[in-house]
Amino acid sequence: MSRYVSYRDFDWLLMGFVLLICGLGVMEIHSATMHTKFAGAHIKQIYWVVAGVGVMFLMSLINYQALLDQIHWFYIASVASLVAVLLFGTKALGAKRWIKMPGGNHFQPSEWVKLILILAMAKFFADMRQRELSWSDFFKAGAIIGVPMLLVLKQPDLGTALTYIPIAAMGMFLGGLQWRQGLAIFLVAAVGIGVVLYVPAISHHVLKGYQKQRLTSYQDPDSDPQGAGYQVKQSMIAVGSGGIWGGKGSQTHGAFLPIPQTDFIFAAFSEEHGFVGALGVLLLYFIVLMRLTQNAQTAPDRAGTFVVMGVVAVLSFHVLVNVGMVVGFMPVTGIPLPLMSYGGSSVLFMFLALGMVMNVRMRRFVN
Amino acid sequence: MFGRDEKVPAMRLTASQYIILGIFLILAYGLWRLQVMQSDYYSLAAEKNRIRNVPVLAPRGKILDREGRVIVDNYPSFSALLLRDSSRDLNADADLIAMGLHLNPDEVRARIKRFALMPQYQPIFLKEDITPDELQFIEAHRNELPELDTIMAHRRLYPRNGFMAHIIGYVGEVSDDMLNQPAFELYNPGDVVGISGVERQYNTLLMGKNGSRQALVDSKGREVGRLGETEAIPGKQLKLTIDLDLQIAAEEQLQGKNGAVVAMDPHTGEILAMASGPTFDPNDFAVRVSRDEWTKLVNDPDKPLLNKAIQAQLAPGSTFKIIMSVAGWQDHIAQDLHVNCAGGAEFYGRRFGCWVKGGHGAVDLEKAIYQSCDVFFYTLANKMGIDRIAKYATDFGLGQKTGIDLPNEVSGVMPSEEWKIRNFKQKWFAGETISVGIGQGAIAITPVQLLRAISTISMGGRMVVPHVINPVDMPPGYVEAARYTEVKQVPIDPNGWNFITDAMSRVLLPEGTAPSAHVPGIDIAGKTGSAQVVSLALRAKAKNQDDFAQNGWFVGFTPRRNPDIVVCVLFQGGEHGRLAARLATQVIKAYVDKQHRTPQKMVQQPKNGTVDIGGLWTAPGSDGDTDDLKAARFAVDLPKKKMVLATAAPGMN
């Protein structure tokens, strides 16, 4: 394997679009938090983005093949860290998601575990010896994702646990999922969701009260004007009042749109820049995703393709769930909009993931 | 062979791309639906959509003394607001507003200008704590000046001039630093919490919980609907163990002096009075303290913000001799020790002086206590060694926190060999033990520690935990009630207990060190202490000797065994323990006087009803023959009104 990796192969075009999205995010965070107690958050976000770019460059230096070879250790470590959170984590707002680090920072393992899972999936499917996914491999893949997912669900953090699913889904799909298996998943999922939501005995046991309320109230926001349904309703009002070209942002600024700088950043943006602006942002995300897919197609080996598509899956899922929530298609899940939502964990995770993509791309002539 | 280099089927990759495209089209449709198709509907909804969350404030709990007398209460304080979401011309009205609120009109206009960039729904605070006539003005001009409004908050009213300031503490807005601490996680910026004293220690109890009222307002700010209301939970009131009368006596004694006075019930550990001087007025903090005021208080060398009863760590001086006496007795050394005091003695090549230059002559333990002979205790300390002394001192709680329910108590220092190595990486020199014997040197304690140690000794070894709240008055499970009712028994030989407390009661007699503090009619036992702040030689050389004046200590109790009250006084710069003694005995006198004033519970005579009478009588006609007695009990009705005796002589009723 040649050591020659040049930065000409770095995907500057991709980074350009990514930074453009980040820039819009910073702008919107500034606008949304100007009069609130979070003012100045956009500065912090800039720091995160800069740190993220640095991390991305660093990540692209490591040969991803080497990472994949060691992935077993990383996987064990990540499962251990999730267990540690359950055992030793600090409880905040009713959930145990963080471990207190010396120095007063909080470490949220479930984000980093996502990255490890993408790599783990890639290795698993890259090492497969058949064209089609056998049932035993199917279950094995399910377990690889399932174990961390259950640990995260126990925290409880339904939103993050759900984001592990697209990793598995993409991996299986590209790895030769058979029609029958796909159908099986679909049926089990549909029945499972139905049972969990609507059979009281089970739903009581599995879902926490607020989780259940979130999932059911999205169908009928008026049923719960002050709770989860309220957030969706406010979001839709904000988006709708933006019209085609954008409005004055009274909802965002008037504190009617809850937490506009994180989960509902897209709503804030849509209110201020209207249909044109919102569609533009969606277009930017789409371009990023297509570019990523192209990098997957030119990857030097199976593993590389899986890695990149894993990132594509996670990114698409986030965008789908977040924007879907903002326009009222999906329930509130607490999933941020990558690159735009305020928050160090999310920004760093995205740039790490992009770093891995760069990693793959830069080695595409190797071999 | 299917291997690592086998590419992922291109068809599947393309399929993924189309799936993603599909997702985005769905999202775009979602946007279209809201922003193009139903745009008018949502714009209207946005206009109508103003929910105002008006907080319903919970009043903070009152603080009472042990008899239920109110010490700290709240008073309603009104602030004047200027609402800006109406269509009034605020600048034009500024003159009238300024006149009614006694403000400068230019200042009002400047403030309006400054706030121009803020969102319209945020009102401007014009004036806090407005007077009743200003309140009247606003009410009277509701029509002409609809943009003026008031909001009521409860403010804390503390006793004036810093009475009980250190125990009570004060409240303030929670600071950014505090918000970062885990204990304050659930508070929001702007919440008012206890910052020091009991206000802080029992903040959760006192604070209550604000409710809120959600009102729907239209773009004109008029209420068009009410969504809901959560009731406020008022704070619970706190009953202290402090006796207001004793507290007044203690504060009077400490007036104009630096130091502390603490009084405690030795059976239970209830603190009956606690004063620290100098003091500060917490009412100054209640609205908003100016930075200059705050800096002045913090930089004051007499440290008015410190509660010296629990935070002053100083050498105890001769009061420590009592602990030495008990220690020496338990080790069977002190009771038979006889020393000839000639005004000083030499140990390890150094001369250690006694405070009586000519010496006390022949001294035994009893005389050493009431005459406070240094040489005796030098000798005793030398015989025991620092580790034996430290063992007994720590048994009596010195060098450790007492666990009192006030924040920021300090632990003091009780030196030992292990302590020296751990903190200074040096060995303890036997010569250092000598000064510790008379309560100087490395030893440093707080008044409340000394109080507890002496209280334990006076109670024959019964050690309590001092507290200012009675655990019985707490809601179940709130305070670890068990912690404050914990009683430990420290072993003291009963003979030693008798001997030492008897010797202590001679301190206030003519042969003792504080005869001027004697109070006629009250048997007070105690010990004086005069603790040097720097060495005598150094002080002699100092320019202003007053800066290095000694601290006067006194601990006293009455009666001399199983006392009802123990008092400890620290008089900084008081030079001699007997001055501290005078303060303490006055407090004790106040206590005893109060006891005498309180009507004792006696069997009450029934005012109405019947009285039981028993009687023995001889049978009629038996001429008092006592062989045959009859007995019976009678229930006799008391006369309802005074009966005039028929046989009364004229003039006799």
C-alpha cells in the first residue's frame, strides 16, 4: 500500500458546501439567540466548527484500514463506555446520558458510539464472503447494532437510539439484503411500533410517559397544547408564517418557538427566509449527500464504500427526522440538525464522520 | 471469489441515492404545504399567538425564634414597569411618568432609548421598591398612562442594624457560579436563594415554589384567554432554637466589640444564642448591594461578614487547660501532680514564663485551674506528650467541625505528630508541646468547638451536636434529624468530673482569675483564657501594640454539673479573659433571670367544681377513743361564691 496521499485528493468541494451550511447555521443561531439568555451562542458554535475542521483534517490522516483492523477493540470500548454511563452517569433532566469528567465537562458517549458503529458495520459487511446476506449474518449484524442500541435506550434516550438504525439499515441494504429479510424487518417493525404505542400494558412498560406522549401527540398536536404537541404546533406556525420569502421572525424572536438554536433551528431559519431559503438549505444538504455518495462509489474497497454510505445514512436520517419534525411530519425526538444545530457533540461528530469520508476518498488511488 | 475488493453492487448505491431524493422531495413538499399553501393561515396564527407566562410568586417562609416570635418576614415590594408593546408615544408621556414616580424625566427618556433595541414584549423596569404614593399614582393614571404597570415581589425584611445577621444570613439572586454547581442545578437565573446562614442552609424549605399563570394575549397585549395556572407553593416557616431574649442579651454584650458569643443547651445541643461582631445589615443586600458597599465589607480587616462563632480559628489560650485537666486526669497524671511555680520554667533549653511573674508557689490541679497556672500545665503537657493530648482533645471534638447546621463551618487545627508530618513533612518537636499545654502554639479552634468540648465535660461526658433548628419541627425526612439528636458518651472519670467542675466554680470567686465577673446568687463555673496573637517579645517591639492585643476567652456554665446553659465568649483584642468573663456571665444572668420570670408549672387549684377531701374521725360519743376510727373520702363542692359567715364578727368578712 503506497503511502502517498495528497491533499489534492481532499474533497475541497465537499468541505466548501459543508462550511456553507455551517455558516448559515451560525447566522441563524445568532439571530435566534440575540435577545435571549443564550446570546453569544453563535460564537461558541464558530469555535466548534473550527475545532471540527481541525478534527476532520486529523481524522483524514489516519489510514482508515488501520482503524478497521482494530475495530473490535473500539467496539468493546464503546459498549463499555455505555455501560459506564448507566452505572456511573450523572442524572440530568431525568436521563443518565453523561459522565462527569474531571474539569467539569460532560462526556456523552452515545454520539461517539455512532462513529464506531459505522466502522464496525463497514468491517462486518466488508468481510462478508457471500453476495447475499445469510440469515445468520443478518442476525449478527442486528446484534452488533442492537446491543449498543439497547444500552442507549436504557438511559433513556430514545432519539439517539433510533439514529443507530439507519447504520444497520444501510449496511444490510448494501450488503445484500434479501427481499424476504427486508419484508421481515418491515413487518416486525410495523407490528412492534403498533404494539408498543397502542397496547397499554406493553407501552407502559417500555416507553416512558413523555416518550409515548411525544409519539402520539404528533398525530394530533391540539390534543396537548402545552406539551410535546405544543412544540410541533409552534414550529409549524413559525415555518408557515415565513411565507415564500421569509418574515420578521416574530415567533423565533418572541420566544414562542422553543429552543430555536438547537432542535428547531430549521424552523427558525424557515421563518426568517421563507420557502426559498428553506428549500435552498435542503438543496445544499442534498448536494452534500450526493457528493458523499460519489465518494463512496470511488472508494478503493468495499469497506470504504460502507464507511461512506454509513455516514450518508446517518446524515440523511438526521435531516429527515429533524426537518420532518419541524414541518409536522414526525414526532419530536430531540435529534439535532447536523451542521446547523447548536451543540459541540453534534458538530464534532459530523466533522469526524466527514473526516472518515475524506480518509476514504484520499486513498482511492491507492492500491 | 467474493472478497474485500468486490465492489458494492452499483444498483444498490443508485437505489440509495433515489431513496434519499425521495426523502428530500417529501420534506420539500412539507415546506410547500406550510409556506406556500397555508401561509396565510399560519401568519394569522402567529399574530394571535402570544402566550404570556406570568409568574405567581411564592412567598418565602418566615423565620421564628424558639417561642414562635417572628424574626424574619417578607414585605410586599412593588416595582414600576413600562410596557412597550402598546401604541403610546412613550417619550411624550415621559414627563408625567417621571413626576409621578419621582424620577428625572431625562433619565426616563434615556432608558427608553437604551431599550429600543430589545424585543417589544419586554417591559422596562423603571423603579424598584416604589412607595405607596407612587403606587397610587400608577393606579390613578391607568387610563392616561396605560403603559405603566406594576409587579409585586416579596422582599425579605431582616432585623435592623445587623441583629442576628450571621445566623440568619441573607438572600440574593443566584449567581452564575452557583448555577454551575450541582446543588443549584434546578434553579434559574433570577431566582432568589439564600446565600448565607440559615437562609442558605434551609433554602429548599424556605423557598417554596413559584407557580405560573399562562395567559393568551393578542397583539395589543390584552388577555384573550387563560390557558392554565399552576399554584405557587409557599415556603415553610423555620423555627430556630434561638431564644430571642438571650440573643438580645448576647448582642448587647458584644456591642462595639469584635468576637463572638455562643450559648447552648448542653443536654440537647440547641443553640440558644449566637452573635458575632462586627456585624453587617443584611437589609442592604435585600434590594441590590452596590459594588462599593460589598468591597468595603469584604476588605474590612475585622471581617464583619464572617460568623466568628463557627469561622474564627484562633488559639484558645488558658481555656484549653480544662481539656488538659481532663486528659491529665484520665491518664492518672494530673490528680497527683504537684508543681512549684516560680514564675516560669525551663524546658528543652528554653524558658517558658507564667503569667504571674512572681509565681504561684505550690500548685496542685485545683489551684492550677482557678489560678490558671501556666507552669503546672507546661509540666503536665510535657509529661503527657502531644499525641496523648491530641487524643483527648479530638475525643472532645477539638480540631474537627461540630457539624452545626450552618454553612461554611471550619474545622480548626489540633496538632499531633501525625499532623505535623502530614502537613509540614517535619517531625514534631517535644518543645512545641509545651505551648500547646496552655492553649497556644499550633492549636486553633472555633468558639463553637470550645463550647461543645467544655459542655461535654460539664455534662460528665455527654457530647451533643449543636444545631439551630429543632429536628422535631422539621417535616419528616427533611433534615437528617437523627444526626442532630446523636449523643455520644465520652468517658470521664466521675471523680475527675466533680473535681474539675468544682475547681472551675472557684474561678469566679475572689481566689480565681475572674472575680469581677461573679454574679450574686448564681453558681457559675468556668475558665478564662487570654490567648496571645503574637509572641510577647514581638508585641513589645511593635509600633502599635493594640494591633496585637490578646484575645480574651471565657467559657462558663451554670449549675456546675449537668448545667442548664453553657456560654462561650471570644473577645478579640480584649486582652484578658476576665473581660470576656464579664460578658459571658451577663448573658448567663439574663438566662437565669428569664427562668425565674417564667411562671413555674405548679398544680393549679381548681377554681370550680369539687375537691377531694379525705377524713378520719372518731365515732360520736366515743370521747376521742382512737381505737375506733372511721375514714372516708368526700368530694366536696367548692362554694360558687364567697359565703358570708353567719358567725363572723361585724367587720370581718
